[in-house]
Amino acid sequence: MPENKRTRQPNGASSIYLGKDGKWHGRVTVGIRDDGKPDRRHIERKTKAAVTKAVREMERARDAKKLKKPGQSWTVQAWLEHWVENIAKPYVSENTYDGYEVDVRVHLVPGLGAHKLDKLEPEHLERFYRKMQTSGSSAGTAHHTHRTIRVALGEAVRRGHVATNVAEIAKAPRLEEEDIEPYTIDEVQSLLVAAAKLRNSARWVVALALGLRQGEALGLHWEDVDLDAGYARIRKNRLRPKYAHGCDSEPCGRKAGYCPKRQQTRREHKSTKSRAGRRTIGLPDPLIKILRQHQETQERERIAAGADWEGKGYVFASPVGGPLSPNTDFHTWKRLLRDAGVRDGRLHDARHTAATVLLILGVPDVVIDSIMGWEPGGAARMRARYMHVTGTMLRKVAQQVGDALWELPKTN
């Protein structure tokens, strides 16, 4: 039988043959199309050796599931916008979606959107990250953007739209480890004195004593606090509010958040996302006393508000019982630092401070993990990040070393 004659191959097998045009052709079955018919790819080369090599390469790519699907040729912009709205949004939390959406709309689409998705290269990403930082974006923003496109391209790989996730190859923007110094006991005491003069003063005692995250503290409900038994259950997270205009007939000309008729488009709180985050924390006796006083003050506010009282059960609420805004809460923290004469710091530094106090007290690691709400798998990493060895602790250890090495042996 002539070498170049085309013969029928078994179903699904690749075929190689010499065409009437004098060129060698290959046909490789790589899967099933959306209409149910076999997806057979065509390869054309000048020699049999060349087409055989190309067919074998395609077969290997097919078997390794690294072969691009036929059909729509995505641009980076089209894929990212489709991914964030139709794939990510229904399955991630509101806060996670917000981060993805900002990265896509503000950074990735303007910077990389015109590229063909299957033509995007690691070098494109690396140059884009450098340009972001040159233009004023922080290393943290560039790093977060890198994580977003890595997730988006990972989904494109899983769905067969691209063969490789180039964001896993590209070097991520370098993120310097923050040098965080927890507040000292003296600074904490100054903060507590200044906090006593503020409305919702117990909010800051809880932050510094228990190390609750902002969302956990603002999402705390009275039904989850048992002052008689002395514990609080952490089960809810306050979400950042999001608004839409309510002035369609007569536009106010302001941003949605400042619209006089604004409408809340997001739920106020959600369940704590992780099993470790849903936890029960014991309350120190002084804090129980403070929370009882806070409860009495809130009851007086309820009576004063009358019919305007919202009665949503928040421990830390507005003067009419509604939820507190995380943005307002942040600015109150900054004012508290100034009023107390304490150095500036992030609100999250209160959590670092609480974790360090537990370290100073010698609380066992397993108990610390439970109080702070850290997952078992990453607890050691979180302890290293949040718990800071203080000067007092170092001096105590140095004294112990000195006593062990230089103390003269006792003689009878």
C-alpha cells in the first residue's frame, strides 16, 4: 500500500496523510464540541516528519489537558469582565468581590485589556506591575492585583480557554513585610482612659482586650453575649455598606453614598466565614462590668429615641440602634489615638496588641488560636505574624540565660 494513501483510522485516532495539494496533513481528535460532535483539529506541514511531530505534540497537550478550546477568542478585558461578574460574583463574599471588581475595572482592564487572552505573557504582567508602582500604586495594591488576575487566569485554564496560567509564572510584586509594633501596656491604659469619654467606649475595650476584627466587633449582637456566664460568641461580620441612588426622577448630582434618598444594596452582616472564626471567647470580669454599663447606656438611648429606635440588637450601635459604619469606626479610632496622646497606628494594630498580651501571659498556643480565631493549618504562621516579642520579655530571657551560665555553683 502506498505510504501516502489516506486510510480510515479507528474512531478517535489521529490520522496523517498526503493531500492533493502536495502537503502533509494531520487530524487529531481532542474532545467534543458544544454541539456534541468530535472536535478534530487540523495540522498542515510540508513534510511527513514535520506533521507527525506536530500531531504528537498536540496529542501530548490534549492528554495533559493543556490544549486551548475552540470557539470564542477572548481578549483579557472580555474574559476578566465575564469572570468577575458571572463566575466570581455568585460564589465569593461581597468583600472579596469588591476587591476583584476594583482590580479588574481600575487596573487590569486599562493596563492589559487589549491583549488576546492566549497571547498574554508573563513579561506583560511584570511590566504592568512595574508601571502600576511607577504611576503611584503601592506595592500592596500591585500585589493584590496580581492575585486577582492569577485567580481569573486559573479559571480560564480550568475551562480550557488558555493552556497556561502566566500569572503563576510571572514574578509577583515584592511586598515588604510590615514592621508592626504593638501598643505597650502603658499605651493601652492611656487609650482606655480616653475611650471612657467616648460614646460606645466599650467598643475599644473589646478591641484591645479581645483582639476582635473590626467586622466581628461591629457585627456583635446582644443575643451572642452572655454577661452572666461571662462569654461572647463570635458568629457575625459587619459588611461595608454599599448604596444606590434613590433619586432617579430628580438626580441629586452626588455620589450614591451621599444621595439624600440613597438605598442600601448590601446586607448589613454575614456569618463568619471560617469554622475557626466562629468561636466563643471568655470575658474578663472588668470587661463584663464595662459591658453592663454600656448596656444600661444603650437602654437609655432606646428610651430617648422612642419610635425612631431601630432595635436591631447590635452591641455597638448608632444612637437609634442601627449598625455602625466601618468607615466612621475607623475615624473614631484615629481620633482616640490623638486624644490619648498615643502614636498613630492602624485599627488592626489593636488585634496585634491583644495577641501579644496573650503571649506575655504565657497562654498556651491552642487557647490563643481559639481566642484569635485562627485556622489550625495556618495558626503557626499567624502567631508569628501577630504575636510580637517585647523588650520586657527579651530582658527576662536574658536574665534567665545569665543566671544559668554565670551564676556560681553553690557549695556545701
